[in-house]
Amino acid sequence: MSSNRLVKLNKLREMSLEEMIGRGQQELLKLTDRLLVPVTSGMSESALYRKFEKTTRNGKSQVTSSLVVEQLLKRNLQFLPGLKDRQALVGMMLSRFPDDCRAIISEADRAMIGRFNLMGFEDLDFGYPIDWHLDPVTGDRAPLVHWTRIDSVSPIGDGDLKVYWEINRTAHFVTLGQAYLLTGDDRYVEEFTRQVISWIESNPAGMGIGWAASLDVAFRAISWLWALALCADSPKLTEDIVSRVLKSLIEHGTHIQKYLSHYFSPNTHLTGEALGLFYLGVVMPELQSTGKWRRTGLQILLDQLPLQVQKDGVYFEQASYYHRYTTDFYTHLLLMIRQKGIGISETEIRQLQDKLEGLYEHLFWIRRPDGTWPLFGDDDGGRLIRLMPGAANDFSDTMAVGAAIFKRGNWKLAAGEATSNLIWLLGPDGLVEFDRLTPEKPLELSRSFESSGYVVMRDGWDRDSSFALIDCGHHGSAPGFGHAHSDALSIELAINGTTWLVDPATFVYGADFEMRDWFRSTNAHNTATVDGAGQSVTSKPFSWKSVADCRLIEFADRGDSCICSGSHDGYRRLDDPVIHQRSILLLREKSVFIVSDQFTALERHSYAVRYHFAPGCEVTASGGDTFEARNSKGDTLTIKLFVSGDILVLPRAVVEDGWVSICYGQRVKAPVAVFEVKAEGAIEVTSVMIPQDRGRKQMISGVIQ
């Protein structure tokens, strides 16, 4: 039996009866839909009206096109607090955030000619009218075939599926709606209507790459509902346009309901799809099917909370970008429940609020002193809705909304200045609430997140403070570990406000398998390899052959210092098993970090400890045991290494070329400091990291003592 078949057989054996039935039902639905597409495409006007709960008089339906438009545009589109008072929203945006207004209008103007910044890809030209099946990066086109015939992992030609997915999420429809609201210029509404009808005509239900992932279908539906809400009072939004959009939204909801990712990707795919169903059910309550959509979406989101958000508040895939996604999903859920008065039990609302607070609290703690966030684990560069252009590693808009909702001054500290997201989501009252808050510095300077294994240690909460994030946690979420990286015991480091050591992030999923594997490998993280091998071994782009089990051993904050230790078993698989244990010590008075790597083995091995520096740093090696780093501002960092044990060859310090991706699809070169040593039996490698101190380097011996 081939290894491929054996893997599939083992997977089948591991499935529960419920999963086998669920997967079987979806496969049958796919086959049926594929066969029936030619005879079921499109929805007639009468079919649309039959979708509504009927009000009859003398046996005749009272549902008309005018009633459809009236119900949708006039009564149902105030689904979030920010959409209640449009005049106040516009006034406050223009007075408080004029730069954001200009940026939104600029993005909308570019969208009107088919040009976009998507993820890390800038100024992509999709032509005009927009070619929804084009990848402008490579010139490849996705085929207009039934979505079940499109492989959701393999690239089309030389391109990246993410480019197709992102343009087909139509996030820019929201931008066009924002520009209309801010300017009153109907050109933006006309462009929205042209593009939405173009999308509908170019992508019949079930046909094309825009239907290949239920999450994209859900995001697109949410984008259209936002665009309708923002353009609702424009005469250019005619009854005919609204009816055609409504028909397509019904097809969107039907598709999501059929193809929920219960077993394919029960992570942010499932919760994002559920949020899409919830949105559709809340905004279109008169439809016969949307009551079920609302209930299904709500129940999935509530059921997934304890599964996807660990007891310490960390998202279960151990990926900060998807953690941010999850925070945004549940923020929208909470706001819509409050705004529309949707009844859930006291226990459910308490759990929702508690888990959401936990998600925000973790984001608060992992913020770097420079105001950016680490991108550990996978990131895909997307957003639920994009209300304002921003960097992928800037979560401040999310933090600002959380601070206003929960009235948390410490989260305001992380958010910094008010952001325009506050107004779009919460309305003027949200901005007022944020302004009332006083930024608060916690008394704590360190935190251990026990369920996820993350440890944060600081010497203060100021812009020039020092910070370390250490990963002593599990390898993502079992059984697939799809968004995990081989980053056990990896460390992120900032000293005196300067970010030095970073996680290189993700860069790519399916378009370049070699780079996909490099960015999630042990070599691409601030940890150690043994005999050239990584802790965990990759398989396919979203799976692993073997994974390291990592755990936190010790965490103690003694005031003047803080220490944590962890270990993993990723190298037990070697012929001579090796255990890697790492301890990190922060000496707060001197802002010095000491990293101790202990390798327990019996025989000879080659060890390499890597440190990935932020882009813009220059790193040199000297003496076989020292690295000197300097950034563009003139700040310097010295790393001095010491080895104890039976060394076979003199240690070597070298600087390699590496990569850092600050946004999906974008990478820049960055230096990697590599310390190599060959030894027999147990050894210890100690890295002492010493910053410049007012122009004078601290004495190594003094620090060690």
C-alpha cells in the first residue's frame, strides 16, 4: 500500500462517526451542486420574494421590490453602534481624523480605477472593469469552473491563491462606502454598484475561485452589508441594484451554511464563516432562512469560544495575527448582540465578555515598546473589514476599540492615540469613552500565560523600556497544526525601546513551498538546531511529520530580575536523543538579558543558536564568540557567548543572510547571528546581551558577576 493511501487510511481511522457523516454529507452536496449549476444559476424576482416571510392579504403576497428595499436599507442596516448617527460620525471623522479621511478617499479613488494594495503587494492593477479572476502579480488567471474543482492549497500557475482570495473578498467596497459618506459624492456609490454587479455577473453562484473558500464568501457578505449601510441614503442605490445584491447575498448565506468548515479548518475559518451567517441573519431577519443562519452562526461562535480561546486568553493556534482576527470577530459579535438586543443567557454573555477580555489582555501584554506587535505563527495579511489602511504588525486600532468597550486605561496605553476605528465601530460615544480613559501603567512587569506557555518580561512600560517574549508553549493546535511554526523556546527581544530580535513571520503560503517551509522552520526562529535538524519536521504546507512538545518549567519575578525556563523534546527523535532546555534572565537595573541553552546528550552533536535581527540592523562577528549589532539610529547591542562542556572544535560565530516579512507577500533581507559549536555529551551555551549605555559599553565581567 502506498504511503499516501496509508496516511489517508490512518486519518479515516482517527475520525469520529460524526465527522465521517459530516464530511460525507458535504461531499454529496458538492457533487449535487456541481451537477446542478447549469440549471440553477441565478435567482428570479419571484424566487427572491418567496424567500421572505410572507405577509398576505386575501391570499396574495405583500412582498414587493419596494418593501424589500425599505426593510433592508431603512430598518436593518444600523447593525453596529457606529452606524446609528451618520451625521455625527462624519462630523467627528472630519474634525478629529482629517488624515484618515484623506487616506480613505485616496484608497477609494484608486479602487475606482482597479488599483489596490493587497496584503504586502502594492499597487496591483486588476484592470477596469476589474478582472476578478486575475493575479496581476504573475498575469495568471483562475479558471471559471465550479469551486469544487479548484485546489485550495496548490497555486494557479506561478501565483499565490491569496491574491485571488483577497480581491474577491471585496474589502474595498467598504472603502467606497466610507468615501461616499465622508464626501457625499455619489460617484463612489455608482462605482460600488458597478463593481458589485460586475462581481455577481462574473461569478455565478458556485462558479470560480471566489466561492472556493467559505471564509472568503463570509467576508465578502460582511463587506457588502457594510457597503450597503454606508451608501444607504444615496439615490444611486436603486431598487434594482439592491434586489440583485440581495439575491446574491442569499446565495452567499446558502453556500456558507452548506460548507461550514467544521472539519476542514475548525479555526478562524469556522468562526469567520459563523460570523458571516450571523451578520446575514441579523441584517436580513425577514428572510425565511436567516433565522436559522443567525442561530447557527451565534451557536458556533459561542461553542468555539472555550475551544479556540485558552484559559489564559490566548488563541489556540499560537499565532498572533489569527489571535487578532479572533479578537475582531468576537468584538463584532458582542457589539451586534448589544446593538440589536439579541437574547443570549447570562452565562453565555459572561463567557463571551470574559474570553474577549482575555484576548485583549494578551494583545496588551505582547505589544513591543516601539508600538508594534510580534507576528509569531502564521499570518495571512487579511482583515475582517479594513476601515483604515495600516501596517500588518500594528494592532492599535483593535486595542483602542477594546479599551473603549471595556473601559480599560491600560489598554489605552497600548493603543496610544485614538484611532478612527473607534468611530466607525462604536460611533462618537466610543471616541468620547476612549478620550475619558487615563492611560495606566500596570504594576506588574512580567506575565506568564500558563495554558499557551508564553512569558513576557519587561523592565517598564515606557517607549524606551526593555521587553522579551518567550515561547514555551505547545506547537499550535492539534491535530493538524496548520498555522504553527517550529519556534519552541524562541525569543523576541527589545532593549531600551529598540527592537532587536524578531520572529521573521510568514511571507507566503502556497506560491513558494521552499520559502513556506523556511519561514516556519527552526532555522527561521531565535532558537537552536541540532545536527542541522529542526525541532519539528514539516510535511505539506499546512501539516507536519513530527512536532516538538514544549513546556514551561519555571517562571519567577524577583523584582530586580525575572527568569523563566522551558524545554522541548523535538530532538528526542535523533539516534542519540537530545533535550534542549532554555533559561532567560532579565537583569532590570542594567537592562541586560542572559539566555542559557542547555543540551543534554550522550554522544557528539553539532549545535547552532540563531538570533534573527530586525531589518535595518548591521551585525558583525568577531573572535568566534561575539556579535556587535547596530541599527540606523546608532543604537548598539553586544552579544557575548560562553560555552561549557566537552568542546570538540573551536566555536564559530558567523552572520548569515536571512529574511523578515512584515506583511504577507512582502519580505526584506535581515541579518542572522549564528553561533555554532560541536561537542560531546551535555553542554551549555550562554548568550549575554548587553545594550549601549549612554555611549559606554557595560563591562562583560560586571554583568556576569
